[in-house]
Amino acid sequence: MNLNQITVPSLILSKSIPFYQKLGLKLIVNSHPGYARFNCPNGDATFSIQKVNALPKGEGIFVYFECSNLDEYVDELIAKDIKFDELPNDKNWLWREAKLKDPDGNQLILYHAGENRLNPPWKIKQ
């Protein structure tokens, strides 16, 4: 099994599409105003947004995008007027993360984990 895509809700795709393009995702489907899909810059995963009439309640979902050059990438996004809730910092689970929200309030985490992404010291032995 392989993960193909994640879809997040959006009230107004005309705001969300340019936001995700600023993040570096490539728009490959635009069925505006109802749906848009992007290619991630690395790998073959896709990411999509779908028009909804109301956003989910509560904390919602958290979407993680891995970046090998996290600090430099965050600096580039800040220069493009992307606002961050949390700048890159080291976490006790051995990942470096920065947090932001898209125009609809979906939680996005840009991170770098290196070897610890799939092989943390506490990994279950198979």
C-alpha cells in the first residue's frame, strides 16, 4: 500500500490555490470552484483541496510536508508573506518543525526528520 493523496477542506478555493502554490506545490487539476489537486515538489504524492460549505469543528487535521532544507525554505516562504505560528525548532521526538495554517485554518507542519522519520531510536524491532 502507498499513500496517494491527502484532501483538506476549503471554503474558498480562490484563496487556497495561490497559498499552496506559494508553498511550492504544482497545480495539476483545477475544477474550480469545487476541487484542486497539486503535485508535491518531491516524490509522487499529491495533495488536494475540496470546496465545503462548512469547515470541520475541533482541531481538524494536521498535514506534514517534509523539507530537507527546512530553515532556508521557511525563510523563503516568509519573504513571500507566508505567516508562521511557530518557526523551525527542534522537538523531543527528534524532528525539526515549523507550523502554520492555510487560509481555512488547516494545520500544516513543515518538518525535517532525516533518518529519524522512519528509524527513530524507539522504533519497534521487527
